[in-house]
Amino acid sequence: MQQILVVDDEVGIRELLSEILRDEGYQVRIAENAGQARAQRNQERPDLVLLDIWMPDTDGITLLKEWASSGLLTMPVVMMSGHGTIDTAVEATRIGAFDFLEKPIALQKLLTTVGRALRSGENQMKPTLMLATLGRAPLITELKQRLGRVGNLKSPLLLLTEPGSGVELCAKFVHQPNTAWVEPENLAVLAEAPLDLLGQAREGTLFMHEVGDLSRMEQKGLLLIASKYEKYNARLICATAKPLSDLVAQGSFDARLYTAIASVSVRVPSLREHKEDVPDLANLFLLRSVEAKEVAPRHFSVAVLNALRNYDWPGNLSQLESVVHTLAVTAGGDEIGVNDVNQILSQFGTPSASATGLPLDLPLREARDAFERVYFEHHFAKEGGNMSRVADSVGLERTHLYRKLKQLGIKLNRRNEE
């Protein structure tokens, strides 16, 4: 049964739309403001959202932008308003709304629009990773600002990165929408037909990944591109995790090519430099697996998010995505626990921080609280959530255990208290 989320602050409209849609055989969920809509979307992807524009906490256009920028606009959204203007409708459509309905909504218009939107949503993508979803850490904010300042330049851009750091997200951030995007998988084409690539990228972007591995002939082809890109009105963006200046000094990289592609360069931070963003990224990767129907709905425990945040991620975003996908498809139960993540991370060794998720750089009291949260969550998982057995296992009276759990902010289900 197809599921529709109705978001409107007017109870009468929510009830009327819900009744009509249920009579038509749809499953309906409701939200009276943007906060509830966010929670509903994060919990499960609806097949369609009917979204009011004017709401007291956050307006619908802002929420639509939020979903679009965070990679969560993977379902059709139909905007609704009793005070709509052409400008508002155009803005909503530009952001990604499927259509716009003006209140009061005629019954036939509603059903026709809902039907068309649901048919269009059958091919919607799973949550996507974009630069906006890379994080909110100061380093990432600064990265976005730097890329924004060079976005409209015509000169080549060199992105300096570590393998797996999401350099493609940065390249697509400065790419002009609705223009050609060319990213050859086999860079040997540079030696064979470099101008063919420019022809494909005309008026758009040509992105070359890891130019530090190019052969001499491939370097010559890229140098030709760097001398001709203006005639094609194409933007050349190159990426590398190699020290090109050292390669030039060693004679293995063409000095003229280095000068041509490195006139504007931006460094992309590694994941370990903005670890505070790891929990949100991990949740997004998990959501992608759930919404792709690869796994049943599930979530991470707090201890797991701590473990992921405190790992060093030598493989960066690619490694995090791989670990999360492995956890999603191998962990048993709705909640992915710390034992699951320890088994996966132990395969890679343990870089500077403990794979148990303990934040070693915190003050002693905060670190102790973090350890106790992991400790008690481990024992609850081990004892199947039974409070009496946990009390016996950790050597505490139940009353003392309750106080400790409340102090640590650990919430229990009723069934755990038996």
C-alpha cells in the first residue's frame, strides 16, 4: 500500500485530506509542523509528501530546501498553499517539488496530482550523498565557502585529497547544473582522443580523478585539454592524492601540466579531521540501505555512533560507507550494537582511538560517563534487556542501577524492566 505523508498545521485540512486519501486506498501519515515532518521522514521514506508552505515553526519551502540539500528529497513532494504566487510555485519547482496545489484544493485536481506524483516517484533515487551532506563541522563549512568562491571561475581547479574523501562531491558542487558532466572511468582515453572528451564536456565540466597516476602520453593529452578548454567553454577539474610537486621534482610528472592545472587548488579534508560529522554520515548511509530495501529498518545504538566517531578512518568516506553497509546487512536485530561494530572495525586494526567508541580526549568525568554508557549498553545487549539479570551481572542493586541509568541518560523499554 502506498504511503502519503500530509504536512499541514491546520487540523481541518489534515483530517479532510487524510479521509479522502484513505478512502482512495492510500496509507496516510500526518504531521502538523516541519519538526514532525522531519521526524517522520527520518524514520521512513513516504511514497509522497503533501507539504503546506505556511507553517508556524519552519515554512514548507525551507523544509523542501533542507531535504534537497541533505540528500533526502528522494520522494515526490507536492506543495500546498492558500496564498500561493507564481514566484512561490516556480521556486518550489526549482528546488525539486513535483507540483503545486492551491487551496482550497478541488477533489479531482488532488487525486489527479497525487496519482501522477506517485507514478513519478516509482523511479526516485535513494538518499544521495552531496557536499551539503558531508557535514557541519567548521572545516566543511570553510570548504564549501572556498569552493563557492572559485565556483564561477573558468580556470582549471585542482582538488587535493586523500583516497576516499569524497572529492567527487566537491567537483559536483562547483559544476553548473543542467550542463554536461564528463567523468571518464578509463583515463587511457587521454592518450587516444583527448579532444573527444572536451567535445563531450562542451559548456559543462570535465572531471579527471587521480591525475597523479597518468602515464606520459596521458599527461600530454591532459596538457592539450588544458590548452583548449576555453574554446569549448568547459571547466576542467582535476583531483589527486599524490604530491604532484614532488613528482615534478622527480621528473615523473610534466611541469608544464602541473602549472596548467594547479593555478587554483583547494584541499579537501580527510574524514578524521571532521569526526563530529561521522554519526550523521553513518545514519545517512544506513538510511540509504534501508530505503533501497536492502535491509529492514534498523538503527545504531549510541555506543556504535561513539565508536564510529572515534575511529580514524584511513579509508575516509569510502571506508565508512563500506563499514555501515556491512553492519546493515550482517547485524541481527533492529538495533546495531557495539559488539557488531567492534567485530567489523577489528578487521582494520585500531588506529589512534579505541574501537570501543571511548572518547579518550575528554575530561576524566565525561570519559567515565561515556565508558559507563558503553558498559551498561553492552550488558543489556548481553542479557537480552532483562533488568534483573543486568543488575546481577554488574553487581548493583536494581534501585542503584535505575539511578545510574537515569544519570547517564539511558532510556529503557518497559519490557526491559521485568
